[in-house]
Amino acid sequence: MEIVVGGLLLFVALSVLGLLWAAFSLVFWLVTLPFKLLGLVFHGLAGLVVLPILGVLWVVGTIAVVAMAAVFLIPLLPLGLLAAIAWLVFRRPKPMHA
């Protein structure tokens, strides 16, 4: 019988400790909530500050990619010139309408 009473007392003690821990956690969360919200605001402002920098980097990256593509397409210019000449030579003339 003593073991049942001891187990019950242990259960009640752990339940009270759990309740106190939950209350402490809730109070601590309520105390730190404004600081967490302030941190969220600062992160949002930092994101807004970084947006123009990202835009500039996007434009610079686009220009760099286009320049690299142009460098790789320069060797194809003689082929394009040959194709244009062949098109001019071998196209059918349009009929003249009176």
C-alpha cells in the first residue's frame, strides 16, 4: 500500500513541477515576445535594404551572361555571313507585276 501512495505522491509532485514549468515557459515567452517581434521587424527592414543591391547584382549578372554568350557566338559570325550570302544568291526573284 505504501508503494501506491508513494507513486501517487510522486505523480502529483511531477504534475505540479510540470505545471510550474509550463507557467514559467509561458511567462518567459510573453516577456521575450516583443523582442522577437522587434527582431522580425529588423530582419524585414534588412531585406528591404538588400533589395536594391540584389537588383543591381541581377542587372550586372545579366549583362555578364549576355557578354559571355556574345563571346561564344562571335566564331559563328562567318557562318552567318555565308548563310546570308547564299540566301541572297539563291533566292527566287519576285515576279514583276504590271
